[in-house]
Amino acid sequence: MRFTSLITIALSFAGLVKALPIESRGVLPINGVSYTARNSDGSCQSASEIVAAVKLMKASGIGKIRTYAQECESLPNILNAIKQVGGMSVLPGVWIDGTSNDDDEITRLEKVLNAADNLDAITGILVGNEVIFNNRMSSSQLVEKINKVKAISKGIKVGSAEVDSTYTSDLMDASDFAGVNIHPYFSSASIENAYSNLNQRYINFKKTAGGKQVYITETGWPSSGASSGAAQPSLANAETFVQSVSKSSLPYYYFEWEDSNWKGAGIESHFGLLDSEGKPKFAI
């Protein structure tokens, strides 16, 4: 997405919000979003595009950002943008897959932490995303990576993101906080039952966290694509789900900021609040 396009969208958002009566806007400010600093073709966004995206999130009432990897210089640019706009935070990810890339990711993170002067804007650090669920590594291997990141984290809390069914006791013990991905769509919940599915699973998971902070590090609904049992993708259903979570007090990061065409033709390319051209699917 081009920088000028992002500015145009920001102005469009502002105009749309003013044009709509408050009572007709079913979507309240969104707690947080997951964000990958890539264009629709998979190429890295520029520094100015990342900063513009963060400013657009801020203008849309979004205060929290979750990332997945130390790619595209996203974290230093997000931190730079947060310094400019204020009042936002980031939950950065370290992409772990059991390869030599792991050490490179941790080294990149360490360099950013050493250079940043607003570390207070970092909520915590996520090591890996669903690596146990996807059989990329065992829980003991993930715990080893978590401890390695703790050694360079400058006191910032460190955890991971797993689905609620694969969060092991040793992972919970090693984590300073618990990040859990809960997707009613992938559990084949109907849109009528989607929020209750999310809320109940959050409540149940929180009971296993031993009093630690729990973040819902992913939840969302696709606007198009194949159905998953009773879960039907559509623009209307995506808006309905956003409305539900936006009115809640759940500590969630909505998956995701923008459609990801670079992921291919599968369902995961349709979860964005913005489409692949950077245009909002509905008012937020």
C-alpha cells in the first residue's frame, strides 16, 4: 500500500465517522489489532507506510498492536510511530520455527531493544505463534526459546501465543503472561454463537493461567471464503463479530488489520478490517 493511499484512507475514515450518526455505528473502538507490515504481494512496507498505518490505527481508535516477527523493520518503525502519536502500545512477536532463523530473529529483537528509547510502549514479547499447535516444535523446545529471549528482554515480560487446546503446563510455567488465540470461526461456531464461544473459552483458559495476565492474541472472522461448518464467512458476519468484541471488555487483538493476499487463496487472507487495497470494509 502506498503512503499516499494510507493518508487518503485516514481522511476517508474521518469523513465517514462524521457522516454517520453515532447510534448507527455498531462498532466501538477496537482494543487492538494484529499487524503484519507487508503489502498485498508480500513485499515489505516502507518505513513511511508503517508509520502511516499506525497513525491510521490511532485515528480509528485502536490503541494496541500485535506483531508476529522481526521482519521488515516493523518494530522500530512502530515504536517510532507510537512516539509521534502517543497513547499506543505494541506486543511484538519473534517468529520461531525451529530453524536457524530463530537466532536471527532474537538477534534482531535484541538490536531494537538496545536502540529504542520508549521501551515502556512494549506490552510484552511473544515468542512463537502456534508452534506447538502446528507441530513446529515441542513445548520444551519452545520454553528454551522463551528463556533465551528473557535473557535479552531488558525486563520486558515474555510469553507465547498458542491456541487454548495446546497450551501446556510447562509453557504456562515459563511464561510471564499467556497469549491465547481463540477463533470461533475455526471451531465452526455460527455467527450467533461466536461471541459466547470466544468469551467462554477465554473464561475457561483464564482459570488455567494461575493468575497471570491473559491476552487474546488473535480472534476474528473472515469476510469471504469457505465456510467452516456453521461458521459462514461474509462481510455482514465479520462486521457482526467486530461489533460484539468491540463492545466487550476482553483483552483482545483482532485478527487482523489488513487482508493478506500474500498468504494465498486460503481463508486466512480474508480476515482484515481493511481489504488488500487498504480500504476499510466497514466503519470502525
